[in-house]
Amino acid sequence: MSENSKRLYRSRKGQMVAGVCSGLAEYFNVDVTLVRLIWAVVSVFTLGIGVAAYLAAWIILPEEGEDTSIAETWINKRKS
């Protein structure tokens, strides 16, 4: 991976729950409060789909500084 390429991950800086919104804010270079607000509005108006998407992102996105996500770790353990 080149040095200039961006990587989406769950951020450890400014995280409130799992760092998904913080990671998205860093990736798109926007304020984390804006991302959280949009996520909350989407969750309310879609009757919880935003919450399900957050949980999925928590499982799929690796945490900052990690190479694998929770899902990848679980799959690798099941294979061995």
C-alpha cells in the first residue's frame, strides 16, 4: 500500500463507543460531530438501520494500528 493511500479504520482518538464515527470523520476529513449527527438522524429515520450499520462497521473495520478486523480475526480462528 502506498504512503498516500487512505485507509478506513476505527479511530482510537475521540471515540465514544467503538470509534466508527471518529474513523469515518478522519477518513473524509470532516468534524466527528457532523458524522455522529448524520448517523443519529439516519438511525432515527430508518428505524434502526443506522444502528445495525454501526454494529456491522464495528465488526468489519479494523481498529487503528491493527491489520485485521474483529471479523477477520474470528474467521481466521475458525479456519485453524
